[in-house]
Amino acid sequence: MGAITEAITNLAMDTGIANFTYQSGIMIVVSFIFLYLAIKHGFEPLLLIPIAFGMLLSNLPVTGMFIHDFVIQDSSQLTNAGILTIFYALKPVLPSLIFLGVGAMTDFGPLIANPKSLLMGAAAQLGIFFAFFAAIILGFNAQEAASIGIIGGADGPTAIYLTGKLADHLLGPIAVAAYSYMALVPVIQPPIMKLLTTEKERQIKMEQLRVVSQREKILFPIAVTVVVVLLLPSAAPLVGMLMLGNLFKESGRTARLSDTSSNALMNILVIILGTCVGASATGDTFITAATIKIVVLGVCAFAVGTAGGVIIAKIMNVITGGKINPLIGSAGVSAVPMAARVSQIEGQKANPTNFLLMHAMGPNVAGVIGSGVAASVMLSMFGM
């Protein structure tokens, strides 16, 4: 009888209920909120659903699906690692592969047709450097501050890439913050855009962009790769793969590679990266004072980046005599194509005949390049 009682007691102690903590409870509630926003309101469900469900799985006690600080040294350890731990171990290569897919999905035509868009993409990186200096003031070291600052680029893969090299211990909260803010672009950006623009500015209709030739589209990724990598060799893993994916798309000779990169491979990577990013947000490591600072600095970085893009677009509008709608400046952050869609939506609210999407894609893709360059600068300056 004693053996049966002991077995029942052991079974009860091994349940998730017996091992439940308030930290896990908080993170599970957060995952429910993310799922609600993604499913009910459609806030980037392709990103938010895997992140939220990965968070849910890793915070349900005793599942063993994700183990912090688990180092896989040989294949015999895989059986004990947990599937989300294995996904997480792939983080050094996932950002570059994501950039390959993004490149294959992206049309650089609007940027080529309107090179001035680069200025808006560059201005939108202001949030990165604002958050960097703010993090230094709050007591983070240079490597940690650089990793926190990159959240302002609104580029999850870049944030993971840089943080993995400079401040791996902060990867969980930084990755979750970066991807969460990317998904919440339609919530965060519109109030800032309206605050910094007038009704008259939001109503501005822009002229149709010129047609970009296939030759220009082929030469662009090659030229960008050569110039950027010669100046910043550390940019090669991100910018190089971004341009390779785009060359697959534009060459006219690699339709199968372009299709695989932009569809099957991209979908697989989103599932793996989304769930492991969410899984890294466990209650015992996530609910700390440092995490709260990171979340606050991240949203400030994103807000300043959005404001920087809008302000430079306002200046360009004055210089061009009222030909640029300042709303497209907000798309200078790297969240492709969400930020460009927000510019389009806000423009049509002010003027139903406004079609700003292709104009906004110029600064949007410039922001992708800009965030990669900013990360490379940080890595060159503060890399070990």
C-alpha cells in the first residue's frame, strides 16, 4: 500500500499543476493576449501565432520542450533537448536564411525608381541609436545597448543576428520585443504619423513612379552587395543573402529557386524562428527588471525611428514643393511590407483616392538595407 501511495504522490508532484509558478502564469496570459490580437484582430498572425504558441508551450511546466542554456555538443543529447531547444540552437543561421527569403519576396523597383527613399530609410534608423544611448544611460554595457537599440529597426532577424553575437543572454526578451513590435506596427505607428503630420500633408497625392527596367533590377543587388560588403564586411551574412534572394527573383533564370526561397523555405523558417523566439520567453528568465527596461526602450526606439522617417519626409516635401506625402516616411523602418501597408491605409483615410503603397515600399526596403548596415556597424564597433 505504501508503494502505491508513493507512486500516486510522485505522479501528482510531476504534474504541471504542482510545478506551476506565478511567472509562468503571467507569460501564459501574455501568450493568450498575443493569440487574441493575431486571431481576432489579424495583427500579423504569421508572426504572432507561432511566437505566442511557442511562449505558451515553454511556460507550461515540466514539458521539457525548451531548456535554457542547453548546449548541444553531440547528437546523443538531442533526445533530451526538446524540440524547441533544437529550433533555438539553429539561431545563428536562421536570420541569414530569412533575409534570403525576404529578398526573393521584395521588389526593389520603387527604391530604384526613387533613390531619395534611401534618406527616409536612413532617418528611420535614428531609433536604433537613440535606444543605444538610452540603454547606456540605464546601465547596460555597449554590447547589450547595441543589441537593444537594434529593436528600433523593426527587423526581427537582424535583432536575433546581432544579439546572438553581442549579448546572447538577452536574446529572449530582445527577440520577443522586436517581433512583437513588428506585429504591432498597425497599432504603434498611426498615432505617431498623425501627430507629426497635418491633414493637408496626409492628403497629398504622389506622382506615379517611373518604370524600372529588368537590367536595373538585376544590377541593383549585385552593386549593393559589392559596395556595402566592401565598406562593411560584417554585413555580408545579412545584406549578401538579401541581395542573393532578390537576384533569384529578378534574374529571370531561377524561378524555382525564387519560389522556394519566398514560399516553402520562408514558411518553414517563420515556423521555426517564431516558435523558438516565443519559447525563449520563459517566466523565470523573462520577468526581470532588465526585461522591463528592454521592452520600454524597444518601443521608444521604434517610435523614434518612425518619427525620424516622417520628419525627413516632411523636410523633403518642403524641398520638392509639396510632392512627397510625409506618411511614407514612417515606412522607413524595416517591417516589410507591414509599415508600407500602414502608410497606404493612413493615406487613404485622409484621401480615398490616395495610393501610397508603392511609394512607401521605397523607404520600406531601404529600411531593410539600413537595419542590416546599422547592425553591421554595431558589430564592427563592439564585436568581441
